[in-house]
Amino acid sequence: MQHSVTRHRQHGSQASAATSLLDLEESPPPTPRHPSLYDTLPSSPSLFKDHARPIGRAGRTPSLSLLSFSIPKPRLPLFHAEQRRRFLVGSRGYGWKRLFCGSFTMIAFLYWFSQKLSTSTSTLVFRRDDLQRIWRWEVASGHYPSRSPIPAQIQLQEPPGNPAIPPHQFSSHLRSHPKLTQGTGAQRQYFELHAPPSNVGFPPRPIPGSIIDFDEVMRHCAFERHKAVPDCLEFLRVGAGLDNGRRVRTTLPENWKYNYVEVNDTSTFPTHHYTNSHVPQNVDDPNYGLQKHDSQDWELSPLQLPNPSTYFSPSAAPNRCHSDNPRIFHIFWTGPFTDKPYLTLLSFLFSQNTGLHLDSYPSEAPCRPQLWLWIDPGITALSQPHQVVENHMLATLRKNPWASPFLHPRLKDVIHFKLWNTEDQLDSTPELKDHWRTQQVFRSEFKKVSTPKFVADQVEAFSSTNWTAPIVPQKDNKVSVILSDMVRFVLCHRYGGVYLDADTLLLRDWEEIWGSKQAFAYRWSRLPRYNTAVLRLNKGSALGTFILRTAVKNDFDFHPTTVTKYVKDAHVHELMLELPDALFDPAWLAVEKQQDRFPQPYFKKFEDFFDVPSGNVAAPQVLGVEGFFRGAYSYHYHNSWWRTVDPGRNWPDLGSQFIKGENLVKKLAGHLDGFQDERDLAWATVLKRIMESYIRGERPNMYGEMLKW
């Protein structure tokens, strides 16, 4: 495999413009900022819908010191009888409408204000010395591979050693930022991937042991930097060689390389030690400047943590599967197994480096990814022994035509069905086991949900044989929401890996993401908060302990909005990155009309994934996988459980070895004697049929590898 190498550099430039508050004339335009080396993607505030509204006449901003206010004196009486009649009735009969609209507006404002007050209280329950322990633990474990500084509110006296970044080549710019961690790791070599000419039709797999540089990704893709989704996807696509054989740009910026390998480099740079003397210290109150939860006590200090994980370079031993950094995708599912988790599992086999194109997986190959599908069978798990329930679960899956193909012995090392038992899981989590049984009130997004029996929730009978009927959404099912929000944090903290919502499709190899030990979720569209539909936490991490313990003190609220407040109140937000949604949810900004330039395909609403495109009806069949958000790591279609993935062929079409299950579903659907396929196909239908043809052995996967059964 051919690739070029470049060393990591960081440059930046700043510009400022001063305006006088006493100047009543229109302010001159600010001095344009010179483009940085990293800002090569097109960027324009006009792409976004959050323009500032001009203040004052003709868009001018008047001086604050010269503003004057005049309060008119009321005329008494305010309303004469005739005036009241005209107001309520009006010359055109609009008076009552005015009164109704005004009352409705006032009620809406009071509701919004009450919600604002409920979310303004701090959630912090950890003292500053414990927050410092969390930061030191995470940095020492290699979980902070970033040049970004540690927040000043943490008040670390010396920068901790960071094995995930190389030593600094200190400059005058870096000396002004004493909160930068002290790099002690290996040097980085960035590369650009190309497949050999003999295989130009398919992109190359990532280099084993490669690592993604999330700092570079944020520079090119962050919404707050006014980066558009199609430009971010091109950056991701080109840097990984996913445009192999289809590249239309002859020259590429050097800083479009975002993947690197760590190399043993004997060159060293001088070590500098800094203190945070510029941060005011308060010996009488060591927690000065921190806003504590107003109704909860501080957590017991010192926070008990295990020894930091020993950092190992994935580039040095790419075939090593480290127990602290397992390559596991977790998915949680309740109810009967249908075409939705079926499609997610197909996308895993189609995109990830499972080695199914080989007769046996070689020991020198990269660490093999796995997918663990956690099944919640409902209340039966509480009344019978674990082994009995697990055997029943597996027997039910073998009878289900959508699930049974994934129990084939060929897939036993990459796909695992796990039994979820809420009692066992919470009792096995030290941060939760002594508290959840006595909890009477639970919250979701700060809203109280009185449901102490949430562990017995049962959405639908798991053993149902109605495999072709779509799942009917349940309104106001807060119990299910609480459980789902909590499950993802428990799974990632206990086992490590990445949690995915079941309505997520994997679109490319995650090798370089596994190489990084950075915790992350992704941004909630235009809003600066997490969406945990994709969640990465390190196994048994200090950050995971912090989130679980903070949630206990806040009525077990694991909603992503609330978790965002947890980490921001404690100044540990940088330890769990808020990645651009272009990486995992590339249609979201377009659906919400937040940008004027759209990715391919362009969805006006999430349901478009299941509908035939209006106008360009041939696009899904012509473009296929290569034309579906190329460059993104995954796609999240946001529920739509009631929609059928493939209405024309609503069965698992996997070939002769799985024909028994296929015929069973056909019989239920009345298609044993033939069927009429649809003329135009939706994106969901096309992706399902492409991935099924890979399972049947009729075509390779997205990297040119043929499945061997």
C-alpha cells in the first residue's frame, strides 16, 4: 500500500478590530482573518441560518453610554367601556383572537422560563481535588490525545505527562498556554491512502494500527467553525482513500491528512514545567469558583480510582487486542427481532474488517472487531434463572428468520447475542449498585418520571412470531427512554467499546477510531450538546465513574442533554469530545435546514431514507453504497421503526443456505407464489439488497473482499 508521510504542524493566525462604544456611526467591517493552514475547506457564515439580527436603525448599534429610556405615563382610566368593547370585538372581529394569542404566548413564555430555571441549577457534586484526579487519570491513561489545554478552572499546578501526544517543540506561542499537557509519546507520521492500480475499483482498508487525529477533524468539520457537511465528507473521504479511482482534484492540501501512525523517533525536545500562578488561589475555600449542586452533598473525597491504564501504541502492535480498549460495538434491543436490527448487522459485516474473506483469521491481522447485540426479553428475565432465560432467548432467535442467519457458526467470533438483565447489570456496576433499588424518582432531561418499577419494563413480547409487522411506536414511553439512556453508559463503562443506537448503519471501517482512546459522542445538530446515539467510553475509566456517580445524585438522569450539563459544570467536557454530526449523522443539519449546501443524498426529512426520492428516482439504484454519504462513519435514520426497509421483498434474501427462513416469511406475507417488485426503490431498500448480495456471495463488500462461508 502506498502512502505519503508528513509531520504534524499547527499554525494559526488571529485578527482583531476595536470599536468605540461612543461612536454612533456604523462600525467599520472587522479586519478579515487570514486563512490558516488548516482552514482550506470552503467556509462561509452565509451557509448557516443563525445570522445576527441588526440592532437599532439601519442596522446600527447605538452606544450604550448614550442610550436613554422614556417610560410613558399611563392614561387613566386605561379602558373606558367603549374602548374595552373595541378591544375585545374590534372593527373586524379580531379582538378575541388577540386576547387568545396573547394569553397563549404568555403561557408558553412562563413554561419556557420554568424549564430554564429547572436546568440552570448546577449538577456538580465533585470537589476540585477530585476533578484534578479525574483529569490526571484520563491523561496518564492516554485518553486525551489532544493539544487542547486543560480548563483553567481545574487549577492543575503542573501539566501532566501525556503519552498520547509527542513531545512539544515549544515556541513562544505555547509558553503562553501553561495548561497544555506535557507530551511524552511517540512521534506521528501522517499518511494518505491509495490502493494499488490493480485494485483501483475499491478503496483500501485503513493501515493497521492507524489513529485518527480528532483535532484535525474538528478543524475541518466543526459546525461552530462554519464548516459545511459536504466539505467535511470530502475531507474524510479523501484522507481515507474512499474516493479511490474517482478522485477529481489533482492537488490536495497537505493538511487533509487526518490519520497517522506512531513511530519510534529518538528525537527529543526540551521539557518545560509550568505552574498555574495566573489562576487565583483561595486557601480558605479550595473549591472557590465551582458551583455546587444546591441540594446534594459533595461526593466523598478522595475519589477512589484504580491505577491509570498503561498506554500502548496501537501502531506498535496492531494485532494486539487490549483488554482496556476492546473493539466492541454494543447495540441494545427490546421486542421481536425485525428488519431494523437485521439491517444494522448486515452493515457491520459489509464494512468492518472481520476477516470473513479469509479461511481463518490470521494471528498477525489487526484486532478483530465484534458486535454485541444485547436483548432485553422483558419481565421474564426477573422471574427465572439467568441461564434459563438465556437459553430461551437463543431458541427464540433461532426460530426468527431475521435473526437466525447471524447465529451461523461462521459468524460466532464476530456477532454475539447477549442477554440484558437490568438487575444483574446494575448490581454489577459499583457506582450504581447501592443506590438504584432505593430510587423512587427518576428523571429524563431534568423532567421527573415517577416509575420505581422501570426495571420491569416490557415493550413487546420478545418471543412474538409476527416478524413482518412493523413496530408500532408507543407514545409517552418514558420508562423505555430512561432505560435506553442508562444502558449505553453502563455497557461502555463495564465492557468498553462503542454504543450504537439500533437505527444506525455502519458505512466504513473504524480502524483509526479504535486506534484513538478518546471518549466521544456527537453534536445534537446545531445545538452545543451531546447526542449519545453513538457513544465511546473507555472501560472502567475515571470519566465513566464521574458520569455514573453524578447521575446518581441527579435522579438517574442519563439523557444526553443532562450528561452535557454534567461534564460542563465539572469542566471535563474536553475529556468527552462533542464530534461533528457529519461523522455519524450526516443528514441532520440538512433536515433541519441549517445549511444551504447539502451532502449526497439530500434528505429533507429522515423518512426520506425509506421513501423513493422525488424527482431523481433512479439515484439509489445508480449510485448505490458509493453514493450514500461517502466519507461518514455511520448513518443514523432516527427511529422510523414503523417503516418497512424493503416493502417489495420484506424478507431476509440471503440465498439457498437460509432459504428455510426466507420461505417462512414469504408464507406469512403471502408471497410464496411470486410477487411484484417495485419499479423505483428507496435508499433503505437498495442498501439492504446490496448487503444481502454480499452475504449470498454474489459481490464483494465495499473493500473488494468476497465472503467465504
